[in-house]
Amino acid sequence: VIALLKKDYDKANPILAKYSFERIEVPEVKGKPKDAIKGLQKEITKLNKELEAAKREAKVLAEKYHDELVFYREIMENEREKANMLGNLVRTNMTFALTGWLPKKDVPKIMEGLNKISHGKIYINIRPPTPKELDEIPVKLKNPKFIESFEMLTEMFGVPKYNELDPTPILAFTYSFFFGFMLTDFMYGLVIAIVAALLTMGHKKLNDGVYKFSNILLWSAFFTIVMGILFGSYFGDAFQRAGINVPALLDPMRGALVVLGLALAIGLLHLFIGYTLGFIVKIKNKETVNAVLEQLPWMLIILGVIFLALSMAGLTSVTLGEALLLPGIVLFVISEIRSDLPILMRLLMTISDFFGFIGNWLSYARLMALALATAGIAMVVNIIVTMIWGLKIGPVPLGIAVGLVVFIGGHIFSTAINALGAFVHALRLHYVEFFGTFYSGEGKKFEPFKAKREVSELELEI
């Protein structure tokens, strides 16, 4: 509270404004403060009642005129967008000029439409982009319908530049596979598949993002079911505890080291694909030196490690692994020492890059870790159910009822928490490890100037 003489008010105002002082207007009241407070409280109560009445009336009107309001809101939003665009045009009293990007396949259709509405009184100049415009060209992703939903995951990271590859086709497969590898339970996959299928069946009531996410879940659930069959996991070890033998290629709980080796092998292959894609992109963009010194070394090193590992199993010769690994190391060292940095900094950068690669590779161990976590949580739920299953109070088999509740609730929780973990970590393996080998995601998304019509239609009379 600040108190000052009236004559000093004008002097104090600039000082208060400097420190962002916010003035609160206090209404003038007459009489004693306690009487004034009572009067103001009555006024507040009255205004609150009027506000509630106004809210009720607004709710009734909103329900009554909902469709009309949505319709006119859409019309006004489109008119606003059009007005904003018109402000950017080069115009005279009789003409205007507009420059923009459009997909090559849409050129004939757009030319036909423009000529039709202008009765041929239009000049159109269409040309391919120049090399200087590569960073400015917007990108529109185009993939087969069955993997189109995975574009959402690509766009969450960033769309590719015009001269980059779209990683969506590979991401669609590897993301779903990683999800399934980490969740790795047939019944969990089946539950997710049913939920996702129900959502996609009612897609007309869903927004575009939820529909795409449901499709991603559907694919991920399919791979979870497949991995569940291979690992013999059906609500964890529930079937085995019930005396039902199920075939299993590999048990993640008993063969953890084998699963770890498999996860790291998958990681090497995934990184190799990334570096290969980066090599192709750089060659395509005429960056041959960078392709040879930045991508090729890691490709050779990875192949060398793979063939050396195979030689330990007697499947290939050690010589082949060494013939790939050593040139890769030489190219890697050449790549690092060509920098203009001081020698010590170059040495530190070489060590950092090498261990960075090792860290990225070892990060794929999370495939094994989450597979074990899923199996472990499911096993704990089953153990608890087994412990309470035979519980009785007199003749009442209370354990069966409680056991069913624990079994259903526990596995619902396990499905949810492990599916969330699989979703996040599968995404991380792509965004950090995989995309880091070849993909920038620094492109601009193609957003056509068009009316957004969900409830309104436009009829042209020509």
C-alpha cells in the first residue's frame, strides 16, 4: 500500500510505472468500513448469482446454436487466414502476384483450376527449385497408406530437408519391432491390439493425431504378439504356473545374456543402416569426401566387428573381419585429424567420438532391460496371485476372488507401464542413436494455403 499527498500523485506515477507497479482501483464508498464491507459483500453475492444465471443461459444457447456457432467460427477463421494472406500479396488495383511452392504432381490440376476461375486471364510461371533454394523448399511426406501414420513420429522430431531421405519407411518397421521386443508378451500385445483396433474402427469420431497413434499401436501390438510367441510369454509365466507348457525359442529371464547379445547385435545392424543411409545421401548430394570420411569409417568398423564376432563362432575367418575393421579405423582417424583444431583438442575429439559411438551402441541394451522388466513385473504379479489363490475363510474360497482381482488389475498395470516404457525408449533409440547417424530433421513442412473445412462447404459458380 502506498500513501501520498494528492499534489505528489503526478510525480509518483512515472516512478511507479518504472517498477511495473499495478494500481488497483478501489470503488468509492461512504460510511463506516464495516458497513461498507457488508454492502460490498451483498453486491458480490448478487453479482455471483447474476454470473451463474448468465452461465446457465450461455450453456442453453450454446447447446441450441452449437452447430451454427461451429459453422460460423470455421467460416470466420478461413476468412481471417485469407485476409492475412492477401496482405502479403504484391497488388495493384486490377492485378496481384503470388509466389509459392506446390507438389509436382499437383501442377496440372492447379493450373487447370486457376485457368478455369480466371477465364484464362492469368500468367503462370512454374520452375524447378534452384540449388540455393534447397533449404527453403518445404517438404511433403509421401508414404504407403499402411505406414502413413508413422509420419507423425518423424514429424515429432522434424521433417527431412528436401535433399534428405525420409526415414519413415524404416522407422515404421524398426520402431514397431523395438516396441515388441521390449514389451515381448503375447497377451499384452493382444490387449493393446484390441484397444487400438476399437479406436481405429471408430476413427470418424477421432481427431487425426489419435487415429494415427492408434494405427502405430496396432503395428506395435502385432510385433509384441510375435515376440511374445518367440519368448513364450503369455501374461508372463502364467501358463507355466498353471501347468500348461508353451513352446519358447528363448526365455528372457533364464537367457538374459543371450537376449543382451541379441539386443546389441540388433543395435549394430540398426546403426549400420543409419550410416549407410547417410552415406547414400551425401553421395547423392555430391559430398563424396564427407561420405568417405564421416559415414564410411563407421560402416567398415561395424562390419568388421560383426564379422569378427561371427569368426568367434567359426562362421567366417578372422581375416575378413580385420580387413574391414582396420581400414575403418584408419579412415576414422583421418577424419578426426583433418580438423583445424589444436592437436590436443583433436585427440580429445577423437576419443569423445569413439566413446560416443560405443555409448550409442550400448544404449541398445535397453531392449534387453525392458524385456526383462516386462517379464519380471508379470512374474511378480503371478507369484502374488499364486500365494493368495488358496486362501479360505471357512468354506469361502476368498483367495480365488481376490486372486482374480489381483491378476487382472496387476496385468493391466503391467501392460500400461511397460507399454509406456516401450513407447518412450523405442522412440529414444530412433531420435538419439539412429537419427544421429544420418538425419537432421531441419526441413520445413509443406503447409498448403487452403481453407480448413470440417463442417462447411464451398460452391463455386463460374
